[in-house]
Amino acid sequence: MTKKNLFIALEGIDGSGKSTQAKYLADHLTKYGHKVYTTFEPTDNRIGTIIRDIFNHRMEGDHRVIAGLFVADRLDHLLHSEYGILHKLEDGYTVITDRYYFSSYAYHGVHMSMDWVIAANSLSANLLRPDLNIYIDISPEISMARINKGRDSKELYETIENLTNVHKKYAQAFDLLKEEEKIFITQGERSENLIANDIWKEVKKLL
Ligand code: ADP
Ligand code: TYD
């Protein structure tokens, strides 16, 4: 059997189950014989750490600065000679990322022109488009309930008003880019197993 190593992005508002589903998908792919590398944005490298400091209110940063930092963090995430996604793909890994450029379109599209965000991320999009963008759709209310259950402190973007806007911007971005991007939307307010099976059925079509 020839194994095509894929690049898959998981998308969704905060608490939608991306990291949970990344694990299920990695397990399925591993059992299928793939070498899997799971990663995430914002990264935990130098640029991603600046972003996390802003989100955790340790540092001030305007929304436009945050959008710019994500452009840089993503390019580093792609191009770095050790942990870069392009390097991992060349090494034969199937790569799953918890968030990629659609997160920027949705989260920064709330505060600034989405066209600018898309243009600013065009270097990344031209370097590497996901074989599949998987969007786990949950309501902002369920998202807030899950965030509130999980921890005491809130990050910058974790308010019901903002997540309602982000949820709408995701829909707008998917509509805008439906011709050039492969997008699979799965209903996320179901059991983890049902969602995982849906995702695996879709990914298997690409293998
Ligand atoms: P994300 O990575 O999108 O922030 P997580 O996978 O960390 O989301 O999940 C957020 C919270 O919701 C966690 O407490 C997780 O256990 C829970 N969770 C994940 N998937 C589901 C699901 N399908 N139904 C109910 N709770 C879920
Ligand atoms: P993440 O750690 O994935 O949070 P969660 O697990 O709660 O979904 O992402 C942290 C925050 O970063 C999240 O609120 C979304 C935001 N974000 C952006 O604003 N722009 C981006 O380009 C990315 C990748 C994330």
C-alpha cells in the first residue's frame, strides 16, 4: 500500500474539541501505518510564546500586532529547519495541526479586514495548503460552558461576544474560500467517538 503523507488542519472556536480530535485522528492514522506528527498554533516556540503572553494578559498587544505575530509564528512553524512542518512532511510524516490560517481569518477578521488577514497569510497559503481543513462546529454557548468548566482564568478572546463573532467569521471565511480550500465541517456537539468516526471517514477518502 502506498501511503500519502497528508497535512491536516483542525479548526474551531475555543473548546470545540480540536485537541481531543487531533489525538483520535493521530491514533487512527498510526494504526493505518502512518508516521504522525501532531502540532499546534500558536506554537510554543519563541514567537508563539510572545502571543501566549499577550493572551494571558502578561503583556499588552494590539489586535493588529497579534495578527502580525501569528503571520510570523506560522511562517516559522512551516519553515524552521528542525520543527518546521515542511521539513516533517519531507521526512515522511503525516502532519496534523491544531489550528492554521483559517484561525487567523476568523479570529482577526473580527477586528480588522479579513481580506488583509488573508493577504498577510498568503506566503503560508502558497507554501502549504492543508489537504483538508476540518472544522468542528459548536455554538459559542457550549464553547463558553466547556471553557468555564476547564479552568478559572480566561484568555483574551474567550468571551461569549467575541466567540459569537469568531463563529460567524469562520462561516464567512469558508464561504469566501470554498473554491480553493478543502473544507469538512463536522457537528461538534456530539460524543467524541461519533465526531472521531466522521473525521476518520473523511480523511480515509484521501489515503
Ligand atoms: P480545543 O482543543 O478545541 O480547545 P479540547 O479538545 O481541549 O478543545 O476540548 C475542550 C473541553 O471539552 C475538554 O474539557 C474536553 O474534554 C471537552 N470535550 C472535547 N470533545 C468533547 C465532546 N465531543 N463532547 C463534550 N466535551 C468534549
Ligand atoms: P488555542 O491554544 O488553540 O486555544 P483553544 O485550545 O482554547 O482553542 O489558541 C489560543 C487562542 O489563539 C485561541 O483563542 C485562538 C487564537 N488564535 C488566533 O487568534 N489567531 C490564530 O491565527 C490562531 C492560530 C489562534
